[in-house]
Amino acid sequence: MDFAYTSDQRMLREVAAQVAGRFGDDYWQRIDEESRFPREFWDLLAAQELLGVAVPQEYGGSGMGLLEVAVLAEALAEHGAGMDGGGLFVNGPVFGGFLLTRHGSAGQRERYLPGLVRGEVWAGAFTEPDAGSNVSNIGTVAERRPDGRYRVTGSKIFISQMAVANHVVILARTSPREASQRTHGLSLFIADLPDPHIEFRPFKKLGSHFMDTNAVFIDGVEVPDDNLVGPLGEAWGPLYDVLNPERIVLAAVAVGTGMLALRKAVDFAKERKVWGDRPVGSYQGIQFPLAKARMRLAAARLKVYEAAWLYDRRSPECGLAAAMAKYEAAHAALEAADCAIQTLGGSGYIRDYGLERHWRNLRLNRIAPVTDEMTLNFVAQHDLGLPRSY
């Protein structure tokens, strides 16, 4: 077991520091206030060929794995981009890249992966208003027409980046749900955007203003049969080759964002003096919470890397590791951000310092892409062997 970064991983961390360093807190604060996609940052990621880290070389990528994507996304977050920048890796490398690399046809890979490397944005439309975490209970349907095309109709909720996406992966039913085989009959389709039959309406949110999050209405969009990803009616396996990387990447970004918040707090505590000449960072009441937050982040990082390593090896243990990594990273990072705000006192509550933005963005990770409660259910059932509770 080797815990050292490889030369490629060290290089990615160095490039990430350079790229993130070109965008200061003022840039991300404007993105937050204007509630807009950070196009300038995204375009630089594409220009530096960072969006194609895990895309096979024959399609213009670097041919690395999920572990390298996690290392890169974490480093971008840690060096200034936070969730705002690192979280963007879901909208391309995950929703398009990992899905098509593992389950796309040769034609789909040829058609879509080069564009992904160049910076095309992807969205994933899986969650529905009446299904929630019970993904197998979705109502969106895809009916095959006589000409071989599929007509997709339904609604989705909490779908992000629809305003800027070039493509969206839609989960739909292609056969009725059966109680004994609830995951059978689900299929994945790629729809190209914009499409007049796909409407989206953005929500106003607590945080994560760098991405629009929407209710999506799909009114008979037609998808060619060669845009079906994987076998018809057997999307459950391919879907988890999207959901697991999503959880792992967002967990990595959370760790990086927690480290960013922690560094801001430490820098402040070293300089801030209130009682005499001693900085507040010399007091144990300040030191201990920061030290505990640092240790939790270090432990979460190890679990994130393990989960990514398992994914790259196609291990069946990846799902459980991804769930644990996502949970621990979400809590460790949120605790670090909260601790940082407390360290700065009133200043931590002020927008100019950026910590309140990191806290708002990190809070989402306890809800999405899967809730704390469903994660605990999963671990209790699949790791501890307890009876299914839902």
C-alpha cells in the first residue's frame, strides 16, 4: 500500500495551484453575488486540458483515473476555488466522461468525449419530485417510436447547470416497474441541448450560486436510438458508474474546501491580537478546534482516495467506500468551515472574508447528491448487515 503521490498526481496538484491562483476571492465572490456559471474558470480548465484527465487518450484526454480527478479537484478547491470551482468537475468528467468511457458505444465516445475535453458542459437528470432518493420509482418514460427514436416525457427536480449544459443524461423507464425487480426497466439517454421540448425553471437557493439548480420538464423530447447508453432496461449498473464518481469527486472537493477554510482561519489566528502581544492562535481555545478539524479532514481525505482507488480497479467495494467518503468529507469540511468562522468571530460572518460562502456551499453536501440519512441506511444494511430499514 503506497500513500505517496505519483509523479502525475504531484504534477496535477501543482497545475491546480497555478490555475486556482489566477482567480482570487473577489472573483468567486462576484460569481456568488451574480449567481452565474464561472465561465472564465471553466474555459481555463479546458484550455489546460484538465477536464480530460480521465478521458482515454484516443479521444484527446490523458487516460488517467478517478483518483487523479479527485486529487486535481481537491487541489483546485484547496488553493482557492472551493466548492465553486472544484464542484464543476461533476458537469463533464463525471456525468459524461465516466459514463461514456465505461458504458458508451464506440460511436458515442467518438461523438462526445472530444467535446467534453474541449469544455462542453454536461448535466444529469435523475431525481424526480415524487421519487426522491427512491430512484427506481421514477415516472419519466421513454417510448420507442416506429422510426427507432425514443420519445421521452416526464419531470425532474434539483437538476443543475441546465442553463449552460450542452448535453443532459436522462434516466427514464422503458418498461413498467415490477415490485420483484424494481431496478429493471430503467434506461439512460443522452439529449443534446438546447431542445424546445426541455424546459427548466431555476430555484433560489441558500448557496452554490455558481450553478443553476432547476425543476426540469421534459415534454416529448425525441432521442435517437444510438443515444441510448448501455443495454436497454439495464441502467442500474451504468448509473452507479456515474453516482459513485459524483460522490467521490464532491467528497474530494469538500476536503479541499475544508482545508481552504482552515488555512484562512490559521492565517487569521496567527496575526490577530486582542490581549497584549500574543496572537489568538496561541490560545488552546482556538488551537484545539482547529487541530481537531485538521485531523478529521486528513482522515476523510484517506477515505476519498481509497474510494477512488477502488473505483479505478472496478472493485465491488467501491459503493460502500464512496458512501463513507462522502459522509465523512461532508461533515469534516462543514465542521472546518464552521470552526473557521468561529475563529474569525464577527469577521467570519462578513461576506468579504468568504468563509460564510464556503459554509453555505458545503452545507449542501449533507443533502446532495445523497442525504446523510440514506447514507447511514446504506452503511447499516450493506456493511453492518442490519435489516433494510426503508
